[in-house]
Amino acid sequence: MTDYEIIIHKYPAYVNLEQMRTILHICRRKAAWLVQNGFIKGSISNKQTHQYCIKRDDLVYYIKDSELHPEKYITLHAEFSAK
């Protein structure tokens, strides 16, 4: 079973930002930035909590695309480190 199949079987059709962050092993700031800037498709609501809703298939697409074309997703060094 590939990593993509594990994600598809383990997670629901729509994931929140925390689940996305866990899958990608990234911080909350970078996860929110990826959605806000359109690198990962997702809906953003005006609610304080549970603000992001990401389709699992879009997340898998991002993972595959970032492996094939990492230059598209390069950020400045230490851009998402603690301030």
C-alpha cells in the first residue's frame, strides 16, 4: 500500500487544517499559508475555529505535485520558524 492509499483509507473525504498539518508534517502557519495562497485548494470560512476545509484528493494531488515539481513550492529560508 502506498503512502497515498494510506491517506485515502485513514482520513475522511474532507480534512481540517490540523489533519492536513499532521499528514504533511508542517507547522500551522505554513499549512494555513498553503491554503490561503492557493497551493492547496480548500475553502476558508469566516468562523474563528474550524476555518479551513480541504478535500483529501486535493491534498494527495499537492503531495504528488510537490514531489514532481518541488521548485513550485519553495519558500524563503526560515519563513515559518518561530518569531
